Amino acid sequence: MTGLDALIAPKEGASIVLKEAFDADLHAGNLTNWQQEYDQTSRGGFYGRIAELPFADLQVFQESTSQALQQKCVVWPDSVWLGIPLAQQEESRINGLSVRSEHIMCRPGDCEFELTTPQDYELFGMVVQLETLTRMARIHGVDLNWDELTAHGRLSLPEKTLNDVRFVLGRSLQGSGMRAMPERLTHDLLMTALLEVLKTEQPAPAQTQSYHHRKMVVDAARAWINDNPDTPLTVTDLCQVTNVSRRTLQYAFESILSISPIQYLRISRLNGVRRALLNASNNTSIADIAANWGFWHMSQFAKDYRLLFGERPSKTLEQGRFNR
């Protein structure tokens, strides 16, 4: 992921922007001024929708995705992001930490983080510039513990506070009852809801030291996979790179990413092929792209690709050329 210096806060605007996509990575690019890369991990066609309300110093959105995803995300600098799952969502993960019904997520801008989300997932997001957040906190008498907010990525909130903020965010993004409200008042209402969250939050760090070891193992294996995209790799190779047993490697991946190492290896490379197909030049062949990502048996590759994305590689290639 590159170009972090180019990320800036959204421009001011009072209207709700709706965007849809039928590819996970294209959907990742639909959130204004984020730097993101999405890998689809569950089988079937993808559908994503974003409803976004941008201000000069505040971004509020609701994101819906149909398939399970591994996400790499970076928010614009000098900001803080809160991710608030809608009620009754299945468990997700931020940097390998489980996010349950009592949790929200929080990360500073210009700092990469990773999300693991299940199928049919919906999330409210709020990004606010630090200058605005600090000023509003001072006006409302809210003490912000910045180290607490950003150290762990996962915060706990009372159920009532979570339900209240979900209600406010839902109404603002549907325009229900707020169409006639001046933009300044809408902004103030959203900032008040944000401060209420930060006033009642409690940090929820990892409970065991083993989490940090498991995260290190997964990070080392993923770095090796990313650095060797065209090399045929096995679980044995990953065990040697990470210096752990097969059982430890398996447990680390399943607990941090909710997926086995061999599934991660295959799925990450299939997603790499998909991105390459969508951006391929006219004289590039599917076989060449597949080989660049370590797929040498074309019939098995085509079968695996169709099972994951619900379409043939040739259709993806055609779609990419049509959209350019």
C-alpha cells in the first residue's frame, strides 16, 4: 500500500453519497480518501454498498459487504477512526482481536490496520480530524486518553451507549428526520454522539501473552507469502520460515485470521490474480497472470477461481477491459 501522503480529509458536503460495487477490491476504493485493499475469502459473487456523509473535518458512513473479507486499511492523517458494528453482527476481528457485540474499533489515521469480517457484515464508521475532536472535547468537558484510545484497537462500551449512537448514525445516513436540519446542527449532533462514545469507552486489550506470539507468527508467514508471490509454497515452508510447528502455525492463523494457513495462501493469491486481471493490458494472457501468482495447473486454477468469485477468470478480464 502506497501513497499515504496523498490521503486527505473529505471535502465538505451535506448530501449523502451512495456507492455500490460487485468486486471486493473495487468496493474498497469507494470509501473517500481511505487507502484500502480487500481480499474476498468466502465463496460467491460479491456485493458492497457504502452510504457516506462527508464534512470538511468529519466523515460518517455505513458499509455493507456480502462476502467474508480480509481488509488492509489506512485512514487519512491527523484523524481518528471509530468502527461500530451494527447490532446482531457475527464476530469480526481487528488486528487479530475478536470484536463482539459489546465492542467497537478505534485506530489513528495514517496507521495501517487489518480487519477480518464475516459474510453479510454491516459497519458504521466515523473519522474525525484530531483538531476538531480536541476542540469539541474541550468545549464539552470530555477528557480524552489518547494512549488508551489507540493502543489496542478494541474498546468496550455499555449496551445503551452503543444502541444510542447506532440510532443517531442510522438516522443521519438515511436522512430520516434530518433533511431539513441545517448542516451545522447535523455536524454538532454527530460530534456529540462521538464524544459520548469516547466518554464511556473502556480499553479491551488482548487478555493473554500468547496473542502477541500468534500475531507475530502470522505476520511473519504473511510477509513471506507476499514477498514470494510466484513461488510454490507449502505449509512446511511456512513452518520453517516462522520456526514453529504445523500445529502452532494452524492455531495461529485460525485464531488471528479465522482461516487456515493453506486457505490463506490460496485465497490471497487468487485475489492477487483477480486484481491483476482487472488491470491487465490487452496483450496479457490469463495463463501468464496465473503463473505470476504461482498457479501452474490451469484447470485447477480456473476451478478454484470460479468457486471463490462465482465467475470465470475470462469474465473478470473482460470486465476490467470494459471498465477502462
